[in-house]
Amino acid sequence: MARSSKKSSIPAFALYGEAFGAPADMLHVEAIQARSRLYSWEIEAHTHHGLHQVLWVASGPAEVALDDAREPCQGPVAIVIPSGVVHAFRSRAIPTDACSPSTQAP
């Protein structure tokens, strides 16, 4: 994936699947399955402007893509995603105690 040519075609969301510009809380926390379930457990490549994200996987395997790098991971693991970084997430099964807190960039 060529970062410079494809990044402009990557969708930007307030929260995944929601229109960009929707109001975001200073700190937003939700269980991963609340949003991932809607997308068959695969969150496609996207970015957030002005939003930092921490993805916590309590257990089990997952795959995360950050810009051009795609890496398998195994819980327990915390994945820190700065504002503007293109990211995607895939898992066969999401533990019920996994969550994704996000904070607005200063």
C-alpha cells in the first residue's frame, strides 16, 4: 500500500462508521464488539482527525494495521493509535472485556 497515494482515499470518521464532524466526547469508551459486530468483526482502514485511540485486547488473536504495517497480535495487548494514523482491525472473536477508549487531540 503506497501511503501517500492511498491515504487521501481513506475515510475519516469521528467514530468508525459515523460521519466526520459528529461531536465527540473528551473521552469515549466502548466495548469493541458494540461497533465491530456491525461490520462482521472487521474494521476497514480509516483514520480519525483530532482523535487518539487506544485499543485494548484482553485475550485472543487479532490483526491490526497501522499505516503501511500489518501485524498479528495476541491479547493481552494495548494498541495506541495517534490522530491521523490510518488503521484497521480484524479478529475472529472479540473477548467481551475488550474495549476501545478514545480521546480528543488537544
